[in-house]
Amino acid sequence: MFNGTNGSAPEFGNLIFDSNGNLFGTTLRGGAYGYGTVFEIPKTANGYASAPTVLVSFTSSNGAYPSGSLLADANGNLFGTTVSGGAAGQGTVFEIAKTDSGYANAPTTLVSFTSANASPNGGLIADANGNLFGTTSSGGPNNAGTVFEIAKTANGYASAPTTLINFNYSNGGNPSGSLIADANGNLFGTTSSGGASASGTVFEIAKTANGYASTPTTLVSFNGRSNGAQPRGSLIMDANGNLFGTTNRGGANQYGTVFEIAKSANGYASAPTTLASFDSQGGVYPYGGLIMDANGNLYGTTSDGGGSFDGAIFEIAKTANGYSSNVTTLLSFRTNNSAYPTGGLIADANGNLYGTTMGISGANGTVFEISGTGFVPVPPTLAITGISPDTGASTTDGLTNVSTVAVNGTIDVADAGQTISVYDGATLVGTTMASADGHWSLAGVTLTQGANPLTAQATSSQGTGTSPIFTATLDTTPPVVSVGASPIAGTEHLGQTITLVLSFSEAMKVSGGTPTLTLNDGGIARYDATATAALGDPTKLAFTYTVSASDTPVDAVAVVDHNLNGASITDLAGNAPDYSGLSASIPGLSVRPTAVTSVLASPSSGTESIGQTITLTLVFNQGVTVSGGTPTFTLNNGGTAVYDAAATAALGDPTKMVLSYTVAASDSPTNALAIVRGDQNGAVIVDATGHGPDFTAAFTSFPGIQIQSGASVVSVVASPTDGVEHVGDVLTFTISMNRAVSVSGGTPTLQLSNNGTAVYDAAATAALGDPTKLVFSYTVAASDGSVSSMNPLYVAFGSQNGAAILDSTGSASDFSATGTGFPGIQIDAAAQVTVKSVVASPSSGIEQAGDTIVFTMTMSGAVTVSGGTPTFTLNNGGKAIYDAAATAALNDPTRLVFKYTVGASDFSANDLTFVRGDQNGAIIVDAAWHGPDFSAAFTNFPGLAIVTPATAVTSVIASPATQILFSGSTVTFTLTMNRPVTITGGTPTLALNDGGTATYDATATAALGDPTKLVFKYTVSASDLTTTSLGIVREVANGAAIVDQSGAAADFSGAITNFPNIGVLTAATTVTSVTGSPSGVTEQPGDVITITFTMSRAVTVTGGTPTLTLNDGGTATYDAAATAALGDPTKLVFSYAVRADYNVHNVDSLAVVQKNNNGAVISDGSARGEPDFTAMTTPIANLAVKVGIDLANIAFGPSTTLGYAANPDNSGGVLTVSDGTHSSAITLLGQYAAADFHAWSDFHGGTLVTDPGLTGAAAATFLSSPHT
């Protein structure tokens, strides 16, 4: 309780806590000099001290009457404002320094305000650099108050404030609360007056690249009635950016309100939502702001009302649908001293609430604590957002090669003033404070090599909050490299390509240029980004090299140098590699630029006999010359093909070399002639560079050429041709010869691939009655091997076993062609190894991209795998791959291990299942060389689910990216999906914010050749709206199904985006016609005319009622109901009731001369502004207005008379008008009576004659003229 000496009347400011729970605040008055104090209430073992400690008593010269909240920096220094005092008597900003023993006993005046910025009522906030921000309630050019900044300097603070905003009442006036900031640094506050209804505003000051906007954005103007008036307290902001506050007046009972301003994707609502209107019992006239607990419930104070009309503490409960409209009174103040709480509340970690009362009737006020309110404390919410510098692949991956970094993060805005401690594991590495927008940074943090688990912690009065772990990884180790090649061995020739693969010890990145490798043959291998990507391994880089004619032959390709060419090759942390491993050669990979590419035989097929000649033409990849000798090539039948210089010259092609071979009697028969050796015989064969060619490809066979003297095998046919044969089953092999043969002197056999033997069957051969056929019979034995379709049965070789198999000439037959395979025949000579079980690890759960599942397959017997890597395809598109190392580690030949790592492009699946197996060239056999039965492997794992991201739009690219589009202009939108999709059944479109439509282009999409991309095209039409930033607002399927390979529909929410550099400029909306109804008539007083504007596109009218000034002096008024009834948004209807008036005169063609908006906004919805109404002045044909005959020379008065004399034949008559001095005779056609006419003043001294005489409303209107 204050006693005057230690302070009096703590007013609008909130209390604050320090880290030890001590309370600090200000009193408006009292102290040693009566100008107010800054006080502390120490926390004790049993609660709090019963009397405040006065830290500072203001003297007027150093400030007077502090009413706002205090602000503490990271060192415990206190900052605040005084309403008056200081050098100019207009208020101050002060600092009270924290010392080793407590606090300085006098404030340091940072700024003394002048009339340019006067009377700061609210407290201060600070940004990350220590700059201070606040408001003054008066001053500025309009004396309506300001928003100011006091810059932090190297030596302290600037001595004068920088005015950010001058209020002018139209945008608000007289702010009294403190500011708040959002996560982007934008400032928010309230003004107690000004705005559209002079009842106060909520404003925003946008943060810009260079500082702050020079004018505030008025979010809400209070109307002084239903939605509140005079907001005086500070705002609070929830996690979604919604703003909450109080008004001191207004609402249903004019006692004030609690309001919310909702945040949306497009900004803030233009009107507040009134959560509660106060009544006298629940409290009235709130001055302070609100606080929110962890459940979203709102708490605050009212300065008056409650049970004893001395003020109250209230709660507004958060509900499932928003907030309760009922105010719950938690406490009503009752005594003079504990009355009139004008400040807000704060809370501690136990949910106890603290605040102040001003006291009334001479009392000095109190600091109070209440408990049991149900307030749920809200500890600080923190996050570490990254480190800098982050030299990794992204700015947020936490990877760096710099050991000393800054750690960056955020804290909720409500706790931005708390001290933030940063830990590496359990080690405190430093402390810092956040700016008012919640952003913070701690520099000078030293990382250790490898992963550093960083956390941030802050303790507020409501508890301690700790951020999730952010892993910062320091990597300063250069990656090492080794070289591989594809092909890994062989000889490469002119035009052929070698891919050199650099394998690094970790993932790498290449940017900024195209690196090259210099090879030992003089060639250059260039970095190939596409080939690198195709490897699918970030630790590998591919370089491609195409052999050129000028390259030097080498026996082992090697890298001799590397050249970055402006590129950067680093690991993900930015470390350059150790290139010493590049120098290794690749044994077995040679380069011979010049080479034989093919050998052409003439004839190319057939059976050649003794004396016949075959020409063999060697084709090279570039020209060669032969000199100094005659090369020869030895054939597989013992014959020799000899170089024919004349025939070569006759070709006239230096890339060809002709050989000639004549069959000799001593040559052996062969079914496929082949070149087996070459001999230069002293000849020199070189290319243009003097290098010898590579003849490897010359050593080839010619399957179609046979050299034969005896009979030969034409075919071997098995019976049956397919099926599974078992022990005891009989297979018959029938050999067809090219001519008749006979068998004598022994029993020939055929050796089969399963170790079985087929024996010549003379009886079955004779039964055929065909001497060109030989029959062999094979009975499957238990000792024979089994064969499957993967390892087909074939005839390995034939044995004559002493028999003579001769043709009719006595020549021995050639059985070399008996080696025939029979893929349809399977031999099952033993029990087959089968799959007993497949076990998954983990066996259940939900696995995501990057997770690995191990499948262990147990066989019924031992098996071996060689020659390839088997895989099993899963029902989600993934593959389980055979892991030879893991299999070997089990040391159990009956088990096989397959591993599956979930890929981001794999589909989700509830029950993972094996659906297909692929040996991929591998041989899987048991000890008897039999293939196992894998049918039992195709099983599912009910408890094992795969969840991968849904198919969705990841980016949208517009082409052109920067353009002003006109009618007829085209822009293409390319949507990139995270996996392939297909479109069937319709043509989807994208709705644009200018009213246009981008249509799916199937042809352009197909041309991209990338199923993850969709192309939409938009051509601007004349009816589309003008916009400064074209945007996609939604996707319209139009009956189309857009699905991924699993059949799941794609998510297009990521396509909703704006393109700030693309504008649309179309013709302005104009008036295309003006029509009147009725038409073709003359309208008189009392008649109603409807005027309809037809616009070139749809328009809307809001906020007022436009009128048209007509050329007869009348006024047509916009008729919203008649416009709506037309059901055509391109039309506007105005109604005009003709009346006799001194302003109205006769016209032959009614026309519009001027439009008056009267506060209305007429808009076509585009950025261009109001439509062009120039054409509205077009006269309305055949529509006249006649209000009477104006006789200016006949004075109107008591002596004015009318007379009418009809013609005797009723063909008309004469109307006579006289004022006693002047008269006018008017000849009329038609039948009239004197009573038809009436005389009126024309209000210009003359007489107006109407027919008929005005009656009723028309006459009343006419006679009410001020000129009568």
C-alpha cells in the first residue's frame, strides 16, 4: 500500500517481474518531490515485502508523472517514460542503470520531448538492436500525437527521438497505450480518438526494407457506439496474429468493450468483433490491456463498476467456437485504497495475478496479488531457426564449415523481453534478448566438429520454456576422391564415350561453372550434371569424355589434372575436396581412336566349298593406309584371308580394307566362319596421325557362313518341347542333318547340361524312315541335376563313342551345332528348396521417407547368390534389394537379407506386400545347382504401413516471369508436382484473380516429357480485369481426374500463389449505352423516368447512393433494388421523378450532364479504379421533359388571368394569358377547357402555365419551393 512518500496513484502501466520474481512499476504521483516514482517490491521467502522500495523519485527537471509500464534489458537496466517534466516540460524517456548493489538512485534522461513529440503516456518496446519505440499522446504538427524511435548508438542512445508517424486525427489521435510488434517487426497500437468516427483506432505501422512506413495503416476505426470507443490500453496478439484489446467507452451499454481483430490470409478484418460489452455489475470503463492464459482465456481489469463500483478483475472464457459473450467477474474491489485499477495484469508461474489500483478519495493506491482465478500460465515459446553462416545446401540445414557462428531464433512476442539462454547439449554458451518482434541472435558460439545439439531456454514470470533441439553440424574435413569409369574395362574408339565417375567420401555439390578433367591421352572429360543426377548418389560426380581423332592411344586411362573453370566443387558444408586420389589410372580401360568397326562378308551367308571365294571387308572408323607388306588374317577353319590391295584401291574409300579367302581342300569344315588372328607380315597399317588401329573388332564370326565338306547339323528338336520332367520320364532329341547320313560301329551320345546322357536310338531312327534324321533318347535319372526356366536344359556336346557318322560320300559329319538350348523344358530330379518365411524388421509401425526395413527370408535349404543383385518389388512401388554383406554376416546359408529404404516418391501403403521378384542376372541355386521356389515370398506384412507425402504442387513458374499483359497476351504457368500425375476425363483450369482462366494444355505438357509437370495457358481477354499482381486463386477440375500412380488425387493448394511482377492491363470499363424508359414520349411533372446505364463489364456499387444531374435540372437517383432485379451486373438503374420546380426546365432530349458518387464506390474489381463514365452524357433519344409554358414577359401576381376560347368547329382554340399590362395569345390544337390550365410563378418574375394543373404531391412539392 502506497503512502504518498513512497509513491501514489500507480496509473496505466503494468507491473513487470525480474528473473528473481521481484516486482517493478511506477506511480503517477508521490515520492520525495510529488512527481512520481519508480519502485521495486522485493520477493521474499514468504511472499513479498509489505512496502515498496523507491528506486527513483522524479524531480520534474528529470521527468514527472510516469504512467506507463517499465521495460528491462538483458542487463536488468530499466527504461520508461514520464508524461511531463524534462527540459521542455513535455515529458521524457529515462533509464535507471542496474548496478552491482541494486539500481542507480537517479534516472538518466535519454530524451526530453518538445512540442514536436509531447506527453508519452505508454511504455516502451525495443527491437533486436536495442532501439526503443513508443508513443506520445500529443505533439506533432496536428497535436494529435506521434510514434517515435530512439536509436541505440555505440555510446548509448540518440539524444533526440526520430518521429516515425504524426497522427492527424483522420488516421487516429492521442495514443496512450504501449506498442507491440509482430514477428516481421510491424508495429501495432491504439489511439484513443480520431478515425472515421472520432472514437479511436487500431493501427499498424509496416516494417520496410529501409525502416518503417511514414503513414499508419488504420486497421479499425471504432464507431463510438456498438463496437466501442476510446481504446486506451495496449494490444495483445495470439499465436495466429489475432489482436485483442479493450475500449474505455462504447458497446451495448456504453461502458466499454473487449474486442478482437481477426487476422486472415489477406490481412486484418476491417471491423472489430465485440467479444463482450461491460455492464455496471461486471465492471465498467477498462483502461488497461488484456493478458491471455494457455487456454486462450482473457483476463483484465475495469477501473469502475463491479459489486462495489470500485473496479473489478474479469475473465472472458475461450470456447470451442470463439469466446463467451459473458464477462465473469473474478474480483470486485471494495475500499478506497484498493479501488480504481487502471493498469493491466501480469501472472506468475503458479497462475497468480498481479496489478495495481490508483485508489480514490485521497487514497494512494496499492499493488495487489490474487490467486485461484484459474489462470493457466503460458511459459515462453522458443525456436532456433538456424545458424549463420550456414554454408550448407540451404540456409536452415544447420551445416557449416565455420567453427564460430551466430545462433538465430524466435520467442513469442509476449515474452520478447525475457533473457534467452542458449545451450550446446548441457553447456550454456551464452545469453541474449529478443527484439519486440520476437527475433533474437547470439553471436560468437563456437561449435565442435560434428553434431552440436542446440537448445534455447527462457524463463518468464509464467514459467520456463525450452525450444526443440536444433542440430548444428560443423564439418571442416575435406572430402577425399577416387575415380571409376563406365565402361570399367575395354578399348574405346573414335566417337565413343567414357563416363568417369568421381566417388567422394561424402555428398557433394557443384555450382557456378563446368569443371573438366584432363586425361593422359590428351582428351578432356567434362562435368555432366544430367549424368550425375541419374546416378542418384550425391557422393558421385559424372564427367563424360568422347574419344576424338587427335587423342593419343593409351593402355590405361588416367586423370592427370582437374580444372574448375570458375565452378565450385565442395561438400555440403562448403569444404573443397582433397584431389590427390584423382591421379590413379584405370587398368583395363584403353583408348584406341582408330579401330575396326565392322567386317562385311560377301557372300554373307550360305555353305561354301573347296575353290569358292569369300571377300571380307574390314571397315574402320577413319581412314588408314597399308604399306611395306601384305597383311593376312587366319580363320577358324585353318584358312587364310589375304589383303587385296587392288580390290581395296578399287573401292576408293580409305576407311575400308579388303581381304580375300578361297576355300582349300585342307581347310576344316565349320558352321560359322570366323577370323581368329591377324599377321601384318611386315606391313605398316596406320591412321592419319601415324597411330596403329585397334583390330579387336575384326576378330569376329560370320554365323551365316558355313565351310563344309561332310554333313552338318541343321537342328535339334526335343519331344516333349516343354514341361517339367521327373525321374523316369523320357525325352527324345531328334537331330536333323543337312543331308542323309548313316551310323555304324558304335553308339553316339549327347551330353546334357544337367549331367544326363541322351543315347542314340537306332530303332527309333529307322522308324522315322528319314536318313537325314538321328534320334537320341534320354531317361531322367535320380542322379541327374535339376534345371529350371531360369537355367534351361541344353545339349552341352555330342560324343560319337567310336561310331562313324558318314554322308553318302563317306565324309565325316560335323556335330558341332548340337549345342542347343530348350528353355521350355524343366528337369526336377530332386526336392526343390522353398521359402519358409519372410520376417520384416521392424515388423509393424509407420515408416516414412528415409526409413529402412530389413526383410530376412528363410529358405528350406542352403542357397547361394552370384552374378547379380536380386530384388523384390513392393506394392507401394519401392524395391527391397538383396544385401550380400548383411546376408554373409548372418553366417547362415538358409537365409537371405533384403533391404528397403523408403523413397519420397514411393506411395503410401497400409499393408506392405511383396508383389514381384527380379533376379537381375543373378543365379540363385541350391547345392545341387537347382533354382529355389520363391512363390511363398510373395506375402504381406499387415502391421507395416508406409506413409509418404501426398502428391502435391511444389512450385509454379510463370513464363514470362515479368511482363505487363494486354488483351491477347499469353502467359504459361508450369506446375511442378512432387511425383508423376496423369489427367483423364476433362480439362482442368486455374481461376485467376483478374477473372481470367488458365486452361490445361495437354500438348505442351506432353512436350516437356516430364510427368511431374503440368502446363496451363492463359490468354488475356478484353473482358478480364486490370491487376498489378496476377494471381492463381483456385483450381477447377471440370470433371477431370488428376491422380498419381496410386490413384490418389493430387493436392493443388500449393498452386494458389501471386506473381508480383506480372500485371494485366485491359481496356477501362466504360458506359456502352444510356437508355430511358418510357421511350418516345414527353414526360411531365409527376412522371417517373428510369435511366439505365449499360457498362462494358460487371460493376458494383458500395458505400453510398450515386445520383445523376440531368440537363433539365432534375436529379436521377441510383436504384439498387431495380438494378438487382435486372440480374445483370453490367447494368446500373437510376430513377427520376419529374417535378415542377424552379430548377427544372423543358428539354427535347433528356441527357445526363454529371454523376455524383455521394461517397459511393463504383468498381469493376480491378486495380484501375473507377470506370470511365464519359459516354454517359449521350442524349436519350425520343425522351423529352415538358413542365409547362414559361411566359417570361407576363408578370405573375394577383392580376394574372387565364382565358381560353374554343374555335366554333372544335378544331382548337386560343389560350390568353395577361398580367393587366401585357398579354399573350397562344393558339392550341385539340379540344381544351379553361379549367385545364393553371398559372404559377416561374420564380423569375414570369408566369408558368401547366396543363393539367398540378395537384397532390406534385403541387405540394412545387409550392414548397423557397422562391414561392
